[in-house]
Amino acid sequence: MTTRTVISSPTREVIIGFDQPFCVIGERINPTGRKLLAEEMKAGDYSRVQADALAQVEAGAMVLDVNAGIPLADEPKILAECIQLIQSITDVPLCIDSSIMDALEAGLAVYQGKPLLNSVTGEEESLERILPLVKKHGAAVVAISNDESGISTDPDVRFAVAKKIVERAMDHGIPKNDVVVDPLVMPVGAMNDAGTQVFRLVRRLREELEVNTTCGASNVGFGVPNRHALTGTFISMAAAVGMTSAIMSPLHAEQMNAVRAANVLNGFDPDCGNWLSANRPQTEAGAEAGGRRGGRSGRRRARASSE
């Protein structure tokens, strides 16, 4: 069983799939909760957007989520301009993220390649508006497992909503490999079984619907101490049960090391190459430099670290 969701920029193709390394979708270009970024974007200053894009790619993001949801701002214009800017400075594919139809249309109109559209829900209005847009532009789409009744605490209900979206997408001529399901991650601090719910859902989505999955990974640790460590552990556990991507922050080492570890243990990092390059011990040259700076104590530290 192999389901591959292919998205692209003009020069790079990224595959989200059961037989692929875990796909890191950078979450940083989003003004929600970032007052300074929101003010800058609203004023047409995209310098922070540019810096965030480059930093995330440097840290290992394979796809960048782009959101311009700012109250009382021209979201379609801002989103389109950000997409054009990001595509001019990096070659990673983008996830166009908006709940506003006009903004999605504006983003798709300027995008070069095949994007991931974020998102469609199980609500009838969303299905009837978003799916034809996805089909028209040949995009892939994130399917969020909620509908008119809201977000169910019953994972079986959320599975049924996801199944409905996949089937409706296929009715519109969108293959299921172009639907990436978000099972919805709740804060574990508020809902103790939030993690086990997602793990159960991801297994079913993979085995029964045969679709790829994603989530807003940082939601799981909302409101708890050491959030990034908890999020990282959640990512690696979710990957173990079949999750194939996550919208997350590549700038936090705990999360990226969790992704690398999951890739090693799932057999997607031949000879542990990526793990070793990211976690290789200090080189001999570095140790010698430390010894020269620190004298005998520096040499003792170097020897101790190699034991």
C-alpha cells in the first residue's frame, strides 16, 4: 500500500507518503498570535516573512505554510504578495493557508507549481466551495475532520467526517492521494486522551482510507510546560502509527530531532545519514581548538565527551 501526495514549486517536488521520510511543513509564516508580524504584514513590510521563510528552510522545512489572516486587512492581496515573495527566494513548495475563499483564489492565481491548499472541512458550504477550486487548479488539499456539528470528541465521528470529505473529493475528480487528512489534535492538558485519539485515528486513516495525514503538531502541548519537548515526542509517536507530515516549527531542536529519530526508526534514513550529520560528536579539530582555549581542563572535557 503506497499513497503519495505530490506537491511542487517550479523547480522542486516534495512527496508526502507512507514510503517517504516524515514531511516537515513550517508553521512560522502565520500572524496569528504574532502581533508584530501581523502589523508588518498589514503595512506591506514582508521582511520578517522573508527571514522566517529562509530560517525554516535552513532548519529543515520541506514545505512552508503561508497564512495572512489579519483582521481588517486585505488578506487576498497580502497572501498573494507573500506567496510571490517566498517563491522568489526559495524553491520549497507552499501550503496556502486561509479560511477566506477570496484569499485562497488569490493565492492559487499567483502560485507556480502544485500547492497544498489548507483547507476544506466536512461542512457542506466548505465542500461545495473549496473542492471545485482544488480541482480547477490541480492542487492537493488538507481535509480537516470537523463539520457543522463542530469537532467531535469521538474519534469514530472524526473518522466518518474524514471519509465523507475523501469521498466527496473523489466525486469532484480529486484522487484520494491529493487529500491529506488532519485528524485534529487537541491540547493534551485539557483532554487527557488527546494523543491516543489521534494515534487511533491515524491508524484508521492509513489502513482503511489509505490517505496521508498532517496536523498542527504544537496544539498538543498548548498550555503545558516544556511544550516543545512534548510536541517532539508526540510527532515521533504519531509518525510511528502512520502520520506522514505535520505543520510544525522546524526552529525548535526538540521537534526536528524527533522527526529525525522517527525517520531513522521507520527506516527512512539509510545508514542514519541525516541523524549522524545533525548529531555528530565534536570533531577532533574542534576538540583541539577547545583544548588550546581551555588548557588541560579543555582536553579533559574533550576526552570525557568521547567516552
